[in-house]
Amino acid sequence: MTFIKMCGLQDEATVDLAVELGVDAVGFVLVKSPRRISPDRAATLRTRVPAGTLAVGVYVNASLDEIVTTARAANLDHVQVHDLRSPDDVRVLHDAGFTVIRAINTGGAEALSEDFGADLLLVDGAVAGAGKTWDWQDRSALPSGRWVLAGGLNPDNVERALSTSGAWGVDVSSGIEAERGVKDPGLMRAFAQAVRRNAPE
């Protein structure tokens, strides 16, 4: 089935609901953002995430030392980084024991052609975390193989986004919010249901 990551979770209720909905990954933002939580808070929420569901620390504009230190403090094994500079950055994170999701912004075909050795690729809109859609039909902006689509997804457009882009998975944050940083349980449920309707036979 299609991989689902719900990102920017901040409290027990939304983590519990995401788990109930059977998502494959939950994301905790550990850098400056309306959705930011502390490593200690992430560690507490991490205890509610069962084995088999990825708990991911999300980073942008953070040093590798900061990523390693805070992800360890949060008891996370997976990190999603939006500004990796080279394969050496990925190697440092791998050596520290993390699975690495490399997040890139769409519009740069050269970024798609560079293999940094990350475990998974996520393609976001022009501005990371802005919740803006992009042209999923522009094949020059789409990778091949297993990758995750992000950027402006919501319950109303995710089915079309998946069928158009051919993405292996989806990542959502603002599209399941009642207001910036505040998740809406109804939208969370509707999003998961919409993705599952798109699942191949």
C-alpha cells in the first residue's frame, strides 16, 4: 500500500490517531517552526509509536552536530533533512546510526540526478513546509523508483496527486491542519482514507 507520513505532530492525541489510522511514519519537527517541539517532548511522544511505524526527526537549516544530538535525545532512528549538501553529509548521519530521508525542493532537475546515498528521497514544493502544491505532471521534476511526494497535499487532492505523479508515498502536514501547527482529527482521517482508496488492487 501507499506509504503515508504525517508530519509536524505535537501531542499525544494526534500521535495516537496517526497510529490508529495505520500511517507508516510520523514526523517530529525539531527546528524553528510553528510545529517545533523539543527533543524531550519528541522522546515522550516517541514512546507512543509502535514498532513498524517510523518516528522521524525533521530538519532544515540545522548542522549535522545538531541533528545527531537532538535526534539521539529524542530517541529517533530516522531523520529527514531538507538541505543535505553532499554524500558526505549522508555518510556522517549513517555512521551515527540514522536512516536518512533526503528532502529536496522541486524545480531542480540537477538535484534529482544527484545520488547522495540516502535511504529515501522526498520531493517537496518550492519552499519546504510551506504547504504549496507544484506541478506533479512535470516529469522533469519527478524522480524514478521509490520516492515520497510532499507539498500542498490534502484530502481533496491526494488521490489525483498519486495517480498523476506515480509516487510511492506521501507526506502531509499543513493539509491536515485546522490552523497552522494545529492538526485536525477529521482531516487526518479523511487524508488516510483518500490515500487508501488510491491503493493498487
